[in-house]
Amino acid sequence: MPAPTIMQDDVGALPPALSAIEAASRALGFAMACEARTGALLRSLAASKPGGRLLELGTGTGASTAWLLEGMDATARLTTVDSDAAVSAAAQQVLGGDPRLTCVVGDGGGFLVERAAAGDRFDLVFADAWPGKYSHLDEALALLAPGGLYVIDDMLPQPNWPDGHPPRVAALLDELDRRGELVLTRMAWASGLVVATRRA
Ligand SMILES: C[S@@+](CC[C@H](N)C(=O)[O-])C[C@H]1O[C@@H](n2cnc3c(N)ncnc32)[C@H](O)[C@@H]1O
């Protein structure tokens, strides 16, 4: 039976900021931006958290940040962290005027330790850097409010994966599966996504 065309991927309208972000990415040689399907899912998930507090680890040049902001309502707030001042500056150049956004330049691991120790809570954590996925996972998950969403991508093999990465990915998926406090969905779609909800 032919595949029904009604279910082709369609990400809808792109965030208007994306073209400037793509130009900045090209200028910086930054090639790690999330793909549009991932962005569209982030936008939908962000929209499920009216008034929510959102956290992104790995701002890059701001592609996923722009998608998250598109989904958020006027009262939601997003903090995004990146250790690379140059890419963060590019993101801030395009998105920095949005009062809902706070950009932090610094190590994501240190940020997670500090916020977890302070008992901070977020309604959505998009972990798109090493810390929060392959290190400091306990801290990232501790930051999830009840019903909060933990989202990761690049779980399917990627051309930029470092040597020896596949076992780390498998171990991360196993660890997430083991966590009784999470309700997990693995999606072999886009770059390979996981959405995990913290049980109330
Ligand atoms: C996959 S990219 C993020 C892409 C971004 N979310 C997007 O869609 O454009 C990973 C980012 O993590 C940042 N990074 C690497 N190590 C980090 C660390 N220890 N703390 C915070 N950010 C880090 C890199 O500078 C890079 O921008």
C-alpha cells in the first residue's frame, strides 16, 4: 500500500530569526545546529509549558533557542547556556532583544551543579551539550519539575560523533530507561530524539 502523503514531514513556518542565525552559523563555520524537525518538536513542547521555565544546554548560534522561543508564551522564560563565547554572541545578536531569554556563557556542568544545589526547577530541559547528557546527568534530571520534560537529540549516528561515541549513547539510553522517575519515548526520527517526562 503506498504511504499516505498526508503524513509527510512538515515543520510549518520557520522561526523568522532562523535565516539570520543560519547566516551567522555559516560565517562562524558552526555546523551543529539542530535540524528543522527537531526544532519543530521543541517548539511544540515549549508551547505545552505556558508560563514555564525552560533550560537549554548548548545554545550554539541560537537555532534551537529560536524554535523554543517560537513555542513559548509571553510569560515563559528560557535560560540557555554555552561555553563558547563566540557562538553565544551570535545567538545574542539575533535573539538577545527577547526579554524572555537569558543567555549564559559558561560551563554547562558548573551551571547544572550550581542550580541543582540551589534546588532550582525547570519545566523543560533541552540538553544539547556534553553536560546534561554524558556528564552531570543526575544534576540535569534533578532540575526537572514534576511533569517536566527532558529532551535530547543526536541519538542516531551522526557524522560529527567523536570516536568511541556509540557505547556512550547506548549507556545514556540504558541509564534513562533505568530511571523510574522518567516516562521515556525514544524516536528514531530526525537525528534521533528522546523525550522523557518526570513523573509527578
Ligand atoms: C550541538 S551544539 C548546540 C547546538 C544548538 N542547540 C543549536 O541547535 O544550534 C553543542 C554546543 O555545546 C557547547 N558546549 C560544548 N561544551 C560545553 C560545556 N561544557 N558547557 C556548555 N556548552 C558546551 C558548544 O559550544 C556547542 O555550541
